[in-house]
Amino acid sequence: MDNKYIERANILIEALPYIRRLAGKTVVIKYGGAAMLSEDLSKKIMQDITLLKYVGVNPIVVHGGGSEINDLLKKYDIEPRFHNGLRVTDPVTMEVVQMVLTGKINKEIVAQLGVAGAKAIGLCGKDAQLIQAEKLVSEDGFDYGRVGKITGINTKLLNTLTQDEYIPVIAPIGVGPDGESYNINADTVAGEVAAALAAEKLMFLTDIDGIRSVPNDPDTLIYEITVDEIYKYINKGVISGGMLPKVEGCIKAIRSGVKRTHILNGTLPHPILLEIFTDSGICTMVRE
């Protein structure tokens, strides 16, 4: 018999205990970065998410879309602005953000999952008050504009969908008490959703392998890190910028009952399956 068939069988056997452990559990996946811009990578990630659903796991997808937002802003001659890794969102920028995230990217992901064989439903925070928010007031007094702080998650809606045959796909737009829209960092939304649901896992797809002790050196990847160690790296300036909302999401989720959180490279083929269904992971796992 051809050894390649034996190898395939061994891979399935290796995955079996992880499938059994995750069956019926919720896994929140934050999808963004370069993987969204590559048709081939995007296809493989959609296949990973669809497979999770077929083997009894309940995936929930939270997506970003920063690069496409930036492209459209520039077409309107609006220069994108950021402060501490968060987008500064004036009323015009809010319109662009909402248009790109809910009207374009969200529906594209739903369609891609459909092609892969899944039944996905696109949502934003305004649907059934999924993501309740208020204006973010920063500690340093900086005014981010229409950037929101999450005050509540409609877990009943998400549980209803995931316990059936559907995969929720969430655009990170929150809704205020008066119905106003708020832009919320997708990493933050993913962390809050995972925390509210006490998900089994929270996974951030990024453009690098995870947290590095030397940010620009791939050979310094940290495969497992505790919350206390993360705080030390933040104080040293090793973790900064766009990585901050990810690690903050990890910390929030873990302290709310999420078992494991992962920061992994979404530019690798089938990163989700490689990380959670194999004995040796490929990224940074964060634990208490």
C-alpha cells in the first residue's frame, strides 16, 4: 500500500482526540490580515472553518477589514489615522467603515463559506443588538471619535445560531443606546464574544506566527506564554501597536473562562486545523 495513504490515516488518528474534546464546544475565530487578500489562503481558511462545523465544533467568525477601509478612505482623499493601534473614526470615516465591513466584506465571507459547504449568516452589532456599545473614553484623554467600548453581547442570538447548523459571521460594528453606530476593533470584539460565551478557544489569525521575544526575529517565536508574562512584554515595549488589542482580547477571554487562546499565522495553508488538530502547534498559545 502507498505510504501516503497510511500517512493520511495517521493524520486523522492524531486529530481524533482533539475532535472529541472540541465536539459541541464554541471556537471564536478572528479573521483578518493578509489572508483576507489572498484568494487561495482565504479559500483554505473557509475550508478549515467549514470542517470544524462538520465535525461538531461551533465556530464563530469575527472579521476585520482594515486594508480595504484604508483603500476606500484614500479614494475619498481621507488619510487614515490611528492612535495606540485603534482607528480614529470621525462621522465620515464611520460611514466608510460600516459600508466596507457590513456591506462588502461580511457578505463576501458568508458567500465563501457557502461555497465551502457551510451555512453562514452575516451579522453586525446592530442586528438584534448583538454588540451593545458606548463611546470609548481613553485613559490618556484622546478622542477617538465614533469608536466604541463594548457594554454587552447578545449571547442568546449566537447560541441559537451555533446550536443549529449556522456559522455566525460578525462585522465589528457596535450599536449605542440611541441606535448610533460605533467602530470597534475586531480583535476586541472577538475577545468579548469569546468571553461572553465562555468559548473553548479564541483564535486570532494574523500576518505573523504569534508573539516574538524579539519582534522582528521569526526565530524568537514564543509557543506558550502566560498572562503575567504578556504584561512584562508590554511594559518592556516588546508587545505594542496592533498586537496590543490581540493580547488584550486573549487576557479578557481567559479571565472570563475561555480555556485557551491562540495567535497564529493566517498566511499559512490551513492554519486553524494545523493548530488545533495536531500534537505540535504552529503559533503562540496564551494561558492563565
